[in-house]
Amino acid sequence: MTTRTVIAGLVAILAAFGVAACGSSKKTSSASTGGVKVTSGTINGAGSTLAAPVYQQWGSNLKSKGITLNYAAVGSGAGVAQWTAGTADFGASDPSLQPADKKAAEKKGAPVQIPTVLGAITISYNVSGLDKGLKLDGKTAADIFLGKVKNWNDPEIKSLNAGINLPSKPIQVVHRSDESGTTKGFTTFLSAYSPEWKSKVGADKTVKWPTGTGAKGNAGVAAAVKQADGAVGYVEEAYALQNNFTFADVKNKSGKFVTPSLESTTAAADGVTIPADLGYSAIDSPNATAYPIASQTFIDVYKDMCKAGIKQDAAQRIVAFLNYGLDGGQDVAKQLSYAPIPSGLLSKSKAAVKSLQCNGSPITG
């Protein structure tokens, strides 16, 4: 049995039951809360569909510690909105907080964004007769999603794929219909390599798509791609593996075609500039070994959660959840085909969690 098959099976369990399952190893079953004592209860998170399998599994592993996670995979934009409105204890967003997000959050307190894991945004396709890894660069990918490249054997695709028999089959584009961090990451990459894309469509969590069919969430795009021969869409790698998709090797900033993998995805955050508020981007990384459409993802909380309206015991559970995610949870992420963040960034994330407060006091239990 291949590693891909194992991972696909794990994520399929998530699709069926709403929580991701991991193996039975001691590493994934033990859950350290970093010394924070918690009382049994619930924490509520909302946001990223890209990171949903990881967060749901972390929550499942912490049930024995008395922590019950309710996580709504509603997309990054909706998640941040729910958090700033006070209907979620934390937001989960793939893009860093934008000025409007920070302004909304600051009505309750100072926002803190904590990098957690990375996910590869794959260009996945379902094309009978095309079972080998396709090579794509940013311009060609943009032309496909602009509707300019309409057939799988178009000369623009052929020029990148010598020796591959490309079928004469119409391309059917599938894209997100909701406000999505995955969309922000993907369109940011396309904008970097296509002036036409940048001027006509741009980069954001929602854009006006020139062509294609919309679907909600990573799971929705994956389902739509799976149903149509000739389809192509952008989905996080775990969802691609779940559906046994073939996905493209993508040309990075150094001119190398790179396959999405744990190593190439982690590499995307290694060597990039990390600002003081940790709101970095791994898209189009300058690292020569990096997969170029690797998405960062964050958990957003208030620096003083209690002053923002969260009860002390819930604040302790949130910190315990974060401590676990940045410790043993990094190995759990790898089992679900998400990349851990590199050590330098991990240290910064842990320091950000350590700075969190309840009514001016550190949250240590």
C-alpha cells in the first residue's frame, strides 16, 4: 500500500464523519497541552476549509483532555467575520489579517495571528488518458483559468510537456464560489505571472471568474472536478489525495518544476520574511526547493481573550489547543498530508501563544 493511498484513506474518513482520522501511533494519540490545566468544555472555531482536517483532528485528539472543538469549515473570510463578531472563539484564515480585518477585530482587542501549518494548493485535474504528472507554469495556469486555453492539447500546454500525449479534450474549469483563502493564495500566484490576470481579475478571497463553474469549499471543488472528465480545479493537497486526483508540477520562482510534497511545502516558508505580526505569505517563495503555491494558514485570537469577552476557562482551552497544535499536532498534520511550519517560524508561533493573556495575566493554568 502506498503512502498516497494511506493518506487518501485518512482524509476520506474526514469526509464521511466530519473529523479526520489519524493512525494509531503513540505520537498522534498523546496530547500535550503545554502545561495549561483545563476544565472540560467547548471551544468554537470557524474558517479555513484548507486547514479543517488538521484542526478537527487536533480537536479529536484533545477530547481526552476535556476539550471539545466545534469547528465550522466556512471559508477564511466567513471565519474571520464570525470571530470578530464574537460568534466564534477563534478565526482560521489562510491569508494574513488585512487592514479591514484588524480594524474589525480591534473593537474587542488586539488581534494575534498564529501560523500553524502549511498546505499545498494543487492544480488538480481529472482527464482520462492523462495519468502522468503535467507540468504547468504560472502564465499557462492563468490562461487556463482565464478561458484562453480551452483544450488539453493546446500548444501552450504542449510546449511545457514534451513527450506527453495530451488528449484533444475540452478543459472544464472549476473554482471556488465562496470567500476563500485558498482562492486568495491561488489568484496571488496567477497575478505574479500573468499581467492580464492581474489587471482583469486580480488577487482576493473572492474574484470575478472569467470562466468555469463555482463550488463551495475545497471539498466542493474536489467533488466537481471528480464528476467531470476534462475538469481542472485548485484544491488543497489532502483533498486531491482523497479523490485520487493527478496534480501538476508547477514552475517556481527559481525556474524549477516542483511537485507538491511535505518537504517542498515546508520549504515555501523557509527563508521568507516574517513580519513582526507574523502575517507572512508563502506564495511564490524565493526558496529554490519550494512548491510555489503553498498556502500558509493562521489561527486568529485576541491577545487578551478575557477582555474580548471569552471566559477564562475557554481561554485556557484555546491556549491548550494551540500548544498541542504547535507540538505533537505538527506530526498529526504530516499524517494528513499537511506540512509543518519550519523551526524558526514555529518558535515565533509558540512565543505568540505564550504572550496570550486573560485580564492582563498570562494563561498558564
